[in-house]
Amino acid sequence: MSAPTLTPGALARRRRAESWRRGWSEFRTHRSGLVGLGVLVVFVLVALLAPVLADSDGLSVTKATGGVLEAPSAQYWLGTDDNGRSVLTLLIWGSQVSLMVGLLATVISMGIGTLVGLVSGYFGGVLGQVLFRVTEWVLVLPQLVLAIVLASLFDPSLLVISAVIGVTSWPGTALLIRAQTLSVKERAYLERSRVLGAGHLHLLRRHVLPNVVPMVFANTTLTVAIAILNETTLSFLGLGDPTRVSWGSMLEDAFSVGAITTGSWWYLLPPGLCVVGVVLAFTLVGQALESVLDPRLRGRR
Amino acid sequence: MTSHPDGPVLEARGVSVRFRTRAGEARALDGADLRVRAGEIVALVGESGSGKTTLARTLVGVQRPTEGQVLLDGTPLPTRAKALAPFRRRVQMVLQDPAGALNPRHTVYDSVAEGLRLHGLSQGADGRGEEQQVADALSAAGLRPPEPLFLRYPHELSGGQRQRVLIAGALALSPQLLVADEPVSALDASIRGEVLALLLSLRETLGLGVLVVTHDLGLAWNVADRTAVMYLGRVVEEGPTEQVLTDPQHPYTQALLSVVPEVEGLAPQVLRGEVPDPTHVPAGCRFHPRCPALADGRAEAAGVAAACRGTALPVLPIAEDGAHRAACHLVTPPG
Amino acid sequence: MSAEARVEPGAPVLAVEDLHLTYVTADGDVPALRGVSLEVRSGEVLGLAGESGCGKSSLASTVLRLQPASARVSGRVLVSGEDVLTLRWGALRAVRWAGASIVFQGALHSLDPVQRVGHQIEEPIALHEPGTSPAERRRRVAELLEQVGLPAARARAYPHQLSGGQRQRVMIAMALACRPDLVVADEPTTALDVMVQAQVLALLSELVRGSGVAMVLISHDLSVLGQMSDRVAVMYAGRVVEQGPASAVLGDARHPYAAALSGAFPRVGDPAARFAPSGLPGDPPDLRSLPPGCPFAPRCHRAAPTCAEAEPALLPLAVPSGPTSAAGPAGPAGPAGPRERLAACVRLEES
């Protein structure tokens, strides 16, 4: 701060970098969060490097080289499916779909949830009440049933699946954001800003949103986990994109060819474990983030 | 004292603010008149529930009056938010709680620059850039040198510094009038004097007019040219501070002065009970159920006891300079 | 503590001897009290003044051993002759309420919101005098409520049904329930309006004068202390920097800090205070890193180079009017007894 040559903008950036560093060193004290982060990094790398790790030819039924439901061997580390494809190859390519749908659905869900929560919390009145009721109404609808109904209305594709999951999973976020907005709304610095001449847009952008965003952030990771589970479920029920392999569609295939009865555990277990692993990792990271970003939880460890 | 008769004037005329509550209609403000000129410091004193903060919020245009008007230089405040912008530049407010009135995620620089950015004044008309204006405002608020504070966050400041940052944020817009709501009540005693001295020096150097809302009569004595006393939504006594605080006319002001420890040599007249609920404003004089002058027979002797109980008093009009008035049947007998 | 064990008039009900208290926190040790000695006799009000963080509330809680368990304490706190700091738990419980009780600031948060106030006043009586019948206890509650100026029927009210002033009265009634020898009142009127503050203060001083309890009254407001106390001690950075008779300390403070503090509370009608608010530059020191020497020196307008060398001791003031101490018939208290007019400043002789 003693360098007079820096402009306030540059100094502010440096301050922000400092606070990121502080946050990171706080995060590092959460061992479970670090483990989760490590697992996530591995999964994301696998998804990104899929073309390198496994030849996409391995996905084609016609080019399959293995036998039907072969047990794991040196050539097929995780055995083969009913079409003779390597389960490992399927698993690697499947991670792309699962992660992508998870993230896309989360972005949609967070977007809707944050907007609805902010507006209903900040404005109150008739608009706020109506939005609040709508939120509650969507919340009590069984999410999965709603998603199944919506998904069956459209031709399945990655985008449709993501949208269906996003559109059905926002009410929780909206309620959280609304509660936080209601408490921020009463703070004295909003009144000060109003006296300075601020309008609603400025108040929302400069004062409410920055104080609500940490909550959104922590909540995001939890939503991703739920979205991945939903994608798996929808694919398992046959509502996924039929042209792409995902963990969910693998589980569906395994189930329909009777992998359980034939004892082909290598077809059933790996995608299941991957889903559980990713979901757990996101949850761990989310919990750690929550306590990093919420100063009230910080002291309580 | 140094009041500028031609300078800007902020006035409340017959302002009422009513809220609907479960217990009925609450009259937070029930016809209040008040005037602040540039270059003078006016203290608005009263207990909690007297409506002093509501009147202050109405004067800066964040609370819309149910009845009556707020006028700046004789022009009523516009109701549309956009049209209020020029008014906001001229009339600013400093809020009560310096810890809560600064966004914890904003640096001092951002907090002080907020007003400038809102009004598109970052490139000042006088050629000063935003940084220079922020530095000048902080210096004017007594934070010198200002640069080391730019990137501090509110929690890294002391209470006195926070209050000065708030004042700087208001000063950045170069207002002519400032409304300060309990500017020192959250501060330690030793810092109190510094902040009050700052208000006095801003009056001297910038010709600022200041309305100080406070429950502290010692503060009024410290800084105010004029003092207005509020009770249950109305100004009940108003005049030059020396006269109001050393020769109070209204029995409520007399009782208030007799119990504050800052005043010596008065027999304490402790009023029974507390300020009534604004949903049930008593008929007649609103103070009569607690009035010592009615209780000890002075009102009876003056022949106004019936009026105290039954005749409502008119709103105390804005006094001409130097005048001292009280809304009391004993002072201005009815009829 | 039975009635027979009561101290005779004039003997100290509370004696604090060289009390040190250090809070152990993640950011380092915070020395909140650094060698405080005080005493209060029965029927006497000692006012404790100072800014936030000066240690006055730490002192209040240590007197009842309510300080956090992690804090380091040394010195002695004698309540009616018993050292509170070394008492066993059971004996300590007897001292709380019956020997000494406390009235906190913010009565709303200190009362249980779901219990009738009568029940809450009754609780300490039931605890400390198990022999009393329920009818007897109810009678006592009614008496206590009337003593604090509330109708006995208010015993059936819940805290939220009472106003701020009434709640503070209930707190006082609770503090008096077991007829303590000492009452510690920590900012009892801070959240109250002037008129209600006057009511509560009048009640407190009536109780002290009437029943002969000793009281430690803590307030940041010197004018309140001036009105209520017999003697006043001014604290700064965990130490007493000046103490003596209230009128002397407030009217003619010798320590520059005490003088600045009393100047911050103007008398209405005093022409000297008109348009001349007085205060101190700077902020209270960070207790974690106190400067060497006098902790007040960085803010002191009279500071000399010697002030930064050693922390001045609390020494008796030479009273110009004669050999008798200004505190009245203190008797031959020996060297620097805690009742004399004392100040901790090396520049006093030079004035």
C-alpha cells in the first residue's frame, strides 16, 4: 500500500488477489475439501483428455473388438459390455456427458434461482409474494417426476436434459438467496446508498448481489452434485441423449442386459462408483467453501 | 450565528408520516415543521419514539411524507426518483451506526466514490479526477493523509475513522446541507468531541448547514445554534439553543432538562411512564397525561387545564430567526 | 452467606487486589486487566469509567468469576472477605446472588423470553434458600417488584410484554432477590431513554442508600457516574489511572485522560462548552501491543519524552488542603491505600 505509483484500481486488484490468497489458505485447512478438490481435478482432466486416453472408435458398436461381457483382463481393464466395447473407454467418454450436463444444468438452475430469489426478496410486495409462492409451489412438486414429464416432451439431447434438470432444481437456491437478500436488504449501507442517490439496479448490483454471491457459490457445488445424480437417473430411465454415452446410460444398459443376474459387476459397478465419487467430491468442496465464505462458520471447526 | 440568509434552506412543512400496524394507524410524524439553513447547526432532540429519525429521513427524501411537504429553497421535493438526483447532491445524510452503514465488502475508496459514480461526477467539473475528489473528501473529514486509507475495509478501521469515512462519503458530493442522525452515539466519549468539532469546522469552512438528530442535550449545547425538541411526532419547542436549554418553556423540555445528568441545579422532575405509543396519541395536548404542570395544578391556576385535556394545539410554525416558541397552552393560552 | 456473616459497616465488601486478567485468543494474548486494586464499602457506590476496551466490563465479570475459563487470572478478589478466585464451585455459587450479583446491560437478552418474570426472580431464591415455601417465595417476589416500582401483578408478565425500563427494573429485582452485599451494575441504563434512565438511576441510588449494599456502577457516561457515585475510578488500557471522590475526579481531574474524558461530557449551560466540544485525538491502544511506558502517552497533549520510558505507578496525590485525605476518614491506611485520591501520571508534580 506504500507504493504511490500504483493507481487505486491496480491497488484494488492487488487487494482482491490478497483476499483470494487468504481464502485459499483457509480452504487448505479443510482436509475433506482438499480431497474433494483433488478428486474433481482428476475427473475433469479425464473428461478433457478423453480423446487422448481412449480412442473414440471404442464407442462404436460395429468396431468393437472384445467379446460379450468379458471379465476384466490385461487388455480390457474393466472388462467389456454386451457389445464387446471396453467399459473403461465408455467410462472415460461418459464422464464428459455427466460433468457437462451437471455444470450446464447448474448454471441454468443457479441463474433462475438467483434471479427469482433476489427479486422476490428485494422487492417484496405483490411481485415478491407471487414469486415466493411460485417458488414454494415448484419446490413441493416431486422434482424427478416433473423432470421425467418435461424430458419426455422433447427430443432428448444434452441441452434438453440440462435444461430440464436446471428448470426443476432452482427453488432451493431461490429460497436460500431470498432469505439472504431479506437480511442484506435491511442493512444500513443500503439506506446510505439510497441517500447518495442509488436506484434499485445499483443497490442490487453493488450491495445485495456481492453479499449474496458467496452463498450462491457454496450452493453451486451442491447443486452440481444433484444435477449429476438427476442426469444419471434420467439416462437410467432411458430419457437421456441416445447418441452419447453417459454414466447413467451405461447403468441403464447394464441393467437391461441383466448384468446383475449374470454377475457382470464390472459393467455395473464402475459407473456407479464414478457417480458417487463425483457427487461426494462436489459436496465436500461445497461444505469447505461454505465455511471459508461464511465468516460465522469460520471460527467453529 | 454564521447563518446565511440567502443560502439554501431545507424545510419541512406540516409533515406527517403514518404507518399501518396491527395495533392501528401509527402516527410516527404528526405535523412537524422544521427549517435548516446553510451555515447553521440545528439540533433535533427527543426520546426514542418521538419521531426525530423519521423527520430526518423525510427531510433527505428517503421517507415519503403521508401529508405535508419538504421544500428545498421553496421548491417541493419531486416524487420521481430520477428527478431527485440534483436534490441528493445538495442534501446528504450521515447515518447513525458507522459500523453498519458501510458495506463490509467495499474499500474506503469505493465507499467514498460511490456517490460520485452514481451522479456521474467521477470526472469533476473543476478538473479533479475521481481519486483527487475522494482524497479531498477524506481530508475534509479529517482523515489525513487519505491515501493510506483508500484500500482499507471497514472492519480494519476504528469507530471514529468509520464515522469520518461516512462523513467523507457525504462530503464527496459537495452538499450544502447535511443531516446527521445520532452522529456520535455509537462512539466512545473521547472520540465524540473530535467528530463534533469536525461538524463545527465544516460549518465554518464550507458553510454547511447541519441538522443533528440526537437524544443528547449536551451535544446540542456543544454544537447547535438552534434546538428543536420533539415529542410524539411533533416539534413542541424550538428556538436558539441558549434559550431552549437554559430557559425552557415547555413542561416536557423542562422535565427532560431536569433529569439529564449534564444539567446541574434543577430539581429532578422524573416523568412517570414512557412516551405513549404512536397508535394512541392522546387527545388535547399530546403531553397532558404526563405533564407535571397539569399534575401540580399550575395549568389549573392559569385556567388552561380544560384546554390541556381537550383542545389540540396547532402545529408549531417555523419560527423567524431568533424566536423561541413552545407548543403549550400555558405559554400561548387558547382563545 | 448467612445474615450473621455480613460485614460490619465501613469494612470493604469488595476488595480487589492487584488483579490481572489476560484473555488467550487465536491472535495472541490480550491483557485486559493489568494490576487493578479497588475497594468498595457497604452503602457506597464506586463508579468505574472508561472507554470500550479499557477493561471495566472484564473487571465486572471477574468479580463474579464469570470470565472465560481460558483466561489467565492472578491477584485477589475478596467479596465479604472471601476470595472469589479460589473458591470451590459450590461456595462460588453461594457468593453469586447472595454475596454479590450483577445487573447486565441489555436486559432483553439477559431475561429468558419464555418464562414469566416472577418465576425468574424466584429462581435464585429457591436455589439459595431451599427452605422457603412457594408461598413465601411468591410474597418475596411481590415485595421485590414493589421495591423496584412495579406492581406485584407484573410477576405474571413475560419479558416481551414489558418496556425497556420495566425489564431493567426486573433485572434489578433479580439482582436483589437474595439480599446481596454487593451489586455490580454494568451499564444499567445504556439502552434507555433519558427519562427512563433517570427513573432507573433514582431507583438504584434509593436501594443503595436504603439497604446499605455496596455497588460498583460501570458506565461510559461520566455524567451518570458523577450523579450516582461516591467515588470514581477511571480506567485506561486495563489499569486504573485515577481514582478518588466523585466530585474531585470529575470536577478537577488530574490525569490528562480523566480530564479529557470528563471534558467530553459538557454541562448544559456552561459557556466554556458552547461551540467547543472537547475530545481526544487518536484511538484507544491495541492491548496486544501496548507501547512501552505510559499507554496514554501517544494521545496525551502533555506527554514528555520520559513518558515513553516507564509506565507510571498509581500514586497518592498531594492534597493541597492539608494532611487528611480527600476521601474522608480513611484512617491510617498505610502506604497508598486504595481509598485515597490516586493518579498514575509522571507529569503531575510539574503542573
